[in-house]
Amino acid sequence: MSELTPSDEDTLIQEARVWQAKGWTARVIKNDDDDGWAVAMYKDGEAEAALIGPWTMGRDKKNPKPLDHNAFNTLVKTASEFVRRHEQQLHASLNKSLMLNGDDADYKISLQIIPDEDDPHAYLSAFDANGEQLARIKVRPDFKLNQTSALKWLQQDFARID
């Protein structure tokens, strides 16, 4: 028979101003902008808050309303959606593509930007109608992908761009 150990939920903090569960921590903090309170949502392992928003005053109109299970679940849902939207926007800003009609075939031209601190760069790729990669070259991270630049690259038989 195995020994029973407390679950992770048992070791998490679940207090009036700090609540942990589901990979998140909610902290009720003093709102520096006014006399009210705010709640900061931290994803486990992250040093910065993923989301900070206003928090309700308690009945005494002086202290914050205590966190509880239902409020925490709502905060997790809101913060998760915010992080997901941010990740989608970041992905869209770093990955662009367009369709190009060539003389004998259609092509998908894609630009993938790599925002590396030491060596920011991008890859320009060409794909045929079946999704097979035809070419891939390294370009500057500020390369502007548009119909004109894609057509020029196609006309150069996907040669390296300087």
C-alpha cells in the first residue's frame, strides 16, 4: 500500500490576498494610481504579471474584497485569454505570408522573423501549391514582404537577397 501524500492543491496558498491554483497566482495589491486595489495575475514561473486589473473594495470601503475560489477562476480565465491573444498577436507579427500567382504555378511566400537579442534575422520561404518548400533563405529581420518583393524574388528564381 502506498503512502498518502498531500496533493499540490493542499500546499498552495489560498488566502484573502494571495490565491494559487491551476498554474496561476493572484495577488491583491495596492493600486498606486488611486486609493483602490488591483489584482495581479502571475503565470507560474513568470516574474512579471501577465495581467493587472482593478479589484473590488470590501464592505468597509477601505480594504480589498478577499479572493475566493469563484473570483480566482474568473481571473484565471481572463488572464489566460489575455495571454493567448497576446501570443497570437506576437505570432502574427513575426510570421507573415502571402499568395503569389506565377506564370506556371501558384506560390505561398512566407516570412518568419526570429527576434534573437544577439542575432535578429528572418527566413523567407517559398512553397508550392502542395505545401512543399521550394526555397528558404536568410534575410534581414526588417525585410518587407509584399507582392512586389515576393514577385521580384520569384523572378530571380528564389536567389539569395542582399
